[in-house]
Amino acid sequence: MNQEDYALEDAYDDASGTDDDAEATRRDAGEAESSRASRGWWDRNADEYQSEHGGFLGDDRFVWGPEGLDEADAALLGPADGLAGLDVLEIGAGAAQCARWLAAQGARPVALDLSHRQLQHALRIGGGIPLVEADAGALPFRDGSFDLVCSAYGAVPFVADPVKVFREVHRVLRPGGRWVFSVTHPIRWAFPDEPGPEGLSVSASYFDRTPYVEQDEQGRAVYVEHHRTLGDRVRELVAAGFRLVDLVEPEWPAWNTQEWGGWSPLRGNLIPGTAIFVSERA
Ligand SMILES: C[S@@+](CC[C@H](N)C(=O)[O-])C[C@H]1O[C@@H](n2cnc3c(N)ncnc32)[C@H](O)[C@@H]1O
């Protein structure tokens, strides 16, 4: 993609309209349906997402989730002064904020996302990061192309077959390379997605892996999220050839008074909101 691409499509308008009429349900959703829904939803909602959350994310910070845990403090990818010269792939990069931080540390990041509009926001912000529009389930790179692969809430929560994604990550990583990703903490699936007190009472089984689906009047999915338990995620990583190094559950910091959807200081002080898996290619 190039800058002209962003300018040409600045007045982008998706013909499929809004998601206001979508019905929320729990039902199965396979790989193709999930991928199609994600691309459409992120294309339609990228502008709103970036205008609502862009300030919190910062143009060139690496924020792992709504708690505000910053890679500059957490060093989950390894010491920041060891990132220089590394080839890094960011999956589900959105507007490539994290990739921009990586570039500032001297790394060579590539930002990959399924959504054309999200990548247009990456172009709008700038920084010269190489952008790739592709599905995380089929990474368009040669074997052993990267020293490090990372993702902050990108792709993994939205795919029906995470092991396929993890195997792809394993393939493109060099031996010993890290794969670090954050997702909604699985425990949150047992609670209503509400920031207030109504979000504190268990309303569903933690063990129910049925996807959350928003569908249109024809029953076509327009948004899909997939749930796995913590144990599922560990088994998926091991099945794809990774070794789990750490599982980080960021605590809600006192400085963060901001709500992000169902993530809030109230809930964040009581239950975890984000899980970050730090793994290494065996
Ligand atoms: C919550 S955003 C996270 C983006 C960025 N890391 C941030 O914190 O803003 C999720 C991103 O994952 C992307 N995504 C969803 N499914 C994907 C897939 N199958 N392959 C690649 N990217 C995907 C979406 O387009 C979206 O940009």
C-alpha cells in the first residue's frame, strides 16, 4: 500500500452499511465465515476504532491491551536494547502503532492485517513501516523469515482455527524466536461485557467455547469472536511447536482511569482483562 492509496480512498464508504441492526448470538462460525466477517467489520469500523482508541494507543507506543501495559516497561519481547536489527512480524497490526515503536528501537518490523482500512490508517500515521494485507492463517512469507512475531489483540481472538495461525507463525519464525500475543482474558467470557457493576456477575459458562457472533438479517456473520480457555491456549501453542515461557495477566494500574468497552477500572481491579502469552519456537 502507498500514501496515494490512503488519499484516494479517504472518502471510503462500505456499501454493506452499518452493524446497527446486527443480532448478537452464540453459534458456530467456521474459518471462512469468521475471516470474512472480521475483514468486513474492521473495514467498516476502523475509522471509529482509531478515532476512539488512537489517542490511548499512541502513534508509536506498544500497548498490550486496555490496561495500558507498555512493552517499553514490560519487555515481554526481550530487552528493548536487544531488538535492534531483528526482523519482526506484527500480526493484526491495525494502524501499526506497535510496529512503529519496534522501528524506533532499531528493529525491522512488518505490519500485517486483514483489514484494508486499518492499514490505510497505518499509512495515514506514516513512519514507512512495510504493510501487508493478508489473513493470519496464511502468512505470505518464506520459512524462517522473522526473529520475533507479536500481536496485541490482533487476529488470534477472531480466528476459528488458532492452531493453523500458530503453525504459520512457527513456520515463519527462526529457531528460538519468540511468539508473544495478547487476547481478551478467557475468564471474561463468563461475565457480561459491561464496564459497570452488571459486568461483575457470572452469566455464562467459562467452558462454553461457542463463538460470539453478530449476524445480519440473512443470518450472515458480521462480527465473530472465538473463546478458548487458558488451558486450550497452552495446548494450542504446544501443538504448534511452541514452549510457553510466561503468561502475563496485567493488573489494572491506578493511573488508568479510562474505560475501553467492557474494560474498566472497576472490573480491572477485581478480574483480569487481558492474557499475554509469551512463547518460544521449539
Ligand atoms: C483489536 S484490533 C488490534 C489492532 C492493534 N494491535 C491495536 O491494538 O489497535 C484487531 C486487529 O486484528 C485484525 N484481524 C482480525 N482478524 C484477522 C486475521 N484473520 N488476520 C489478520 N488480521 C486480523 C483486525 O483487522 C484488526 O485490525
